[in-house]
Amino acid sequence: MSARLPVLLPLEILHHALNKTANISDTIHSLDKFDVIPSSIFCRIKINPLKLKDKISSLRRRYDIILIDSSSSLNEEILSAMIASDELFVVTTPDYSTLSRTLKAVKLAKQRRTPINGLILNKVHNKNFELSIDEIEKTAEVPVLAVIPYDINVLRALSEFMPSTAYRPKSAGSKEYRKLAALMIGEKYKPFKARSLFRITPKRQDINREIFYERVFG
């Protein structure tokens, strides 16, 4: 697993593996429920990010899933993530400026023929000035699989060095994260919901997740 984390402690990070001063296995750090390979925004080590695929290839037998978190900038970092990945989930926000960068990333992924499983809308305020799911899907031609609402508790959890799903496990965002996580590992997320009793129309992202599940795991 790789994450873009600002590391201030003197430990082995992804940069050391990419510049061959450390073995990739030495950069793995175990947290509560998962392992992480941190990188740093402050590190000045000269690296070749395009070596990422080669470095993590030896870890494929060790983990069921490896998540690579990349920036949205169209540079060598995102290109290396695309090359190293079997499939992509593109994170965006429902505004024009971010969506324009998203479209460029989607175009690049399609050019490289890297499968795009879907979009994840993050920091959604549910305001009428935001782009709708329908507008985003029609423009990007990629289904939305999760809608994460803006929640100040995510920042509070970060200040406590805790996952937001543990800090506020019953929040709308935490529930949406768990639904997305279940989808990634091929599990059904079906907690009891009153809406099923009243036959309320499911949300677009719920329908898209069901379609994805049946297509990939069904």
C-alpha cells in the first residue's frame, strides 16, 4: 500500500525504495488494521516514480489488495500510479475546476488502456451550485460509485491520527466509505435500512455499485 503522507519521523519511506537505498519490504509500516508505505511531501531524494510498478510487484503475493494514492496532477506521479495499477478509482469533487483535471486524468487512463472502475465524489456539500451526479457522469463517461459528504469530523479525526470511520463510525461519510470498501473486496454491504420498508428509490451510487458488483463479482 502506498500513501502520500507527510512523514516527519526518520523512517524508511517509498522514496528510499525508488532510489534503491532501501528494500521495498523495509518501507512497510504496520498500523492498526493495515500496512502502509508512506511517502513525504518534504523529501528531496531524487527518484524515478516510473519504477513504482517494479518495486511493488514483489508485494502482490503478500496482499489481497494494494491501494496506491496518487496526486491529481498530470505528472510522472500519476502516470506511475496508472502504470502500476490494474484498475483505477478516480477521486474528484463536484466543481468545474476539479472536474476538468479529472477529465484529463480519465483521458490519460483511457489512452493507456487502464480500466477505470468508477468515480468517487469527495467533499460533497449537497448544494445546488455543485455539479450533479448526472452532469458528472455524462461529462466523464464514468459511473459514480461513491458520494462522500463533506464532514468536519474528517479533519478532527486527522488531528487525532485516527481513521474517520473509527472517529465517527455512524456518520454518513463513514457508511459510504464502508460501502465502497466492501465493493472493492467483492462483499455485499447490506445493513438494515428503513427505506427498504418504504421502497424509497435508491441513490444513483447505490445502483452503480450493484451494477459493478454483478459485472465484476456476480
